[in-house]
Amino acid sequence: MLRRLWRVLAPVLAAGIMLLGTQLWGCSQKTSDAPQTPQPPPAPAVAAPPPAPAVVTPSRPSDFSLHEPAQRAMPSVVNIFTAKRLRTRRPGLPEGSPLRRFFGEPPDEPSTATSLGSGVVVTKDGLILTNNHVIEGADEIAVQVSAGNKRASAKIVGVDPDTDLAVIKAESDNLTPITFGDSERLQVGDFVLAIGDPFGVGQTVTMGIVSATGRNRLGINPIENFIQTDAPINPGNSGGALVDVRGELVGINSAIYSESGGSLGIGFAIPVSIAKQVMEQLVKTGRVNRGWLGVQMEEITPEQARQLGLPDQNGALVSAVVPGGPAQRAGLRAGDVVRTSNGKSIADSGMLLREITALAPGQTAELTIWRNGKEQQVKVEVGQRPAARAAR
């Protein structure tokens, strides 16, 4: 019985011994005779931390602000105070009273009218651009710089009612002149800042855009070529600065369209290109010399264009000629239409006025006119434009 059991188990035991030997041999192939340092058990797996959120660095405030151009221009904008001496008649006895023969008329009572405005410093030694209506009729003028609130007296250098510009000289030699910009490059939609002293509350900066350029026929000044802006302009801003996003002067704030006296988003500034020309002449001679034709002009209606046989409505229709003036001497007459001046096409009467006034007295204007259904050439030696006062 034992022999039979052995015959059954012997092959199984032999196979087990051979398998154990094979495993021990494989382990010996991976060992070394060098002493082995015990290794610590592997650390349990740790989940990776979530990625840190991206760091957002805030941009500088000036990237979203007009602080820098405002700070650049503000020291050059001053407040202007004017005083005008008046004499007010005191109330007296009723007309026809017998007592008037004893007491006579009461003496006039002196009084002073004051007003506020703004100005722009253009030279370090105190030349200041402003509006004519700011200093018109003033007996005393004072200028106050926002930094330090120091006041200095000022005197008039020259005025130009045609454009409502004036130059005054402050008795100070340490002012900050503004940097002139290029108003001819302004486009509708450009950002602008208006700087001045509205209502006497102190220097104020308002922002807007250029709403239009070349505005004329508004009845504000005899010569008009305004920048229109929606930057709030209020009483006291007159004569202040209109600056671009570089803080450079592009206009002199002059007027607003308003039914209440406050800003309605329609303000007008005189382009700096005109202001510089006026300023240079006022400083040099005390007046502005402008060319003059001696005509009255009006716009051409569609009906008039058809009656005159014009191909379009461009041009300035001469409605009257001043007797003895340059136009009459050159042969112009009522009913003529001026189509070009010195080779430049004339769109309307306002454009012709600007072209002629840009000429110096004595220069020649070569005009193309429309008369009797055809064009003719006329040369006019322009005269000196008479001084005019803007209607306000």
C-alpha cells in the first residue's frame, strides 16, 4: 500500500522541487555580493495639487485714464478776473416835482461789474490767449494760476473781434506755456479735454469727443471755423483750453449752444491753427490784417442753382457789392457766383470769406465766377478788412 502511494506522490514532489530550484536560481541572478542597505518602504501616493490660477497683473491707471494729458495741460490754463467801473444813476424825485429845483438830480453812484473767464499761457513770460468777450471793456484784468493761487495783473496786447480772440500779458515771468497741437489733424470721434474755470468753482477738466469740424454760419462770430465738441463747456470756460489726448492745445473754447446757460453737449472752440495766426499778428502789430472783397454773399439754394444754370450748388452767390470796394473796382456785380479762389473750389460763402481773409491786403485773388451761364476769370486786389464787432 505504501509503495503504491509513493509511486503516486514521488512525481509530484519531484516537480515541486524543480520549480522551487528554478525560482531560487532566478533570484540569485538579481543579487549582488555587496552589502545591501535596507530600503524604506515606498511612500503612499499623494495626489498632485491643483494648478495655481494665473496671476493677473493690473494695468497702470493711465492705460485707462486721461490723467496724464490733463496734468500736462492744466498748469498752463489760468483763471481771468475782470472788473469794469460803472456809474449807476440813483433814483431821484419824480419828474415835474417842485422839489427838484431845490435838490436837483442825485449824483451817480459808482459801481463795479466783475466777470470770470479762462485763458491759456503761450509763453513763459506771460503771454496768454483768451476770448475777446472775456476781457472786452475791462478796466482791470487779473490772472490767477491754479498752482499756488497767485494772482498777477495783466494788460491787453491786442484783440480780434472777428474771431473773438485776444492776447493779454500777465506781469509774471514764471508761467508754464502750453504745447501747441495740430488742429488740422483732428477727426470726428477724437477724444478731447476742455479745461477752464466754469462758474468760478475752480479749475475743472471735462472730457468728450470732436463732434464736427469746420462749423460756420452759426452767427457767433463774423469769421467762423469752429471745432464742435460735446465736452461740457459752461460759463467761465470761455478762453480755456481744448486739448487732445497728448495734452496739446488744439482749440480755444469760445461758445456753447444753450437755452438755459448750461452745457447741452454742443460746444465750440476756435482751432489753434487760427489762434496762432491771430496771436502772432496781435503780438507783432496789435491788430490783424485781413483781406477784403467788399461784397455781401449768400448760400445758393437748389432753385437758384437751376435758375442760374449751375451744375451744382457749390459757390458763393454775390447779393450786393460795396460801392468803391475792391470787388466793384474789379467788375464783380450782384448775381455773380464765385466758384473758385486762387485755384481752390469754393463750397459756400463761409469758405470764400475764410479764403479772402487769409490774404494780406494788397494781394491778388484770382476768382472764377459764374455769369450768364458760363465761367469767367476775374482778378481782384483785396483791400483791408474793416474792423468789425461780433454780434452777441
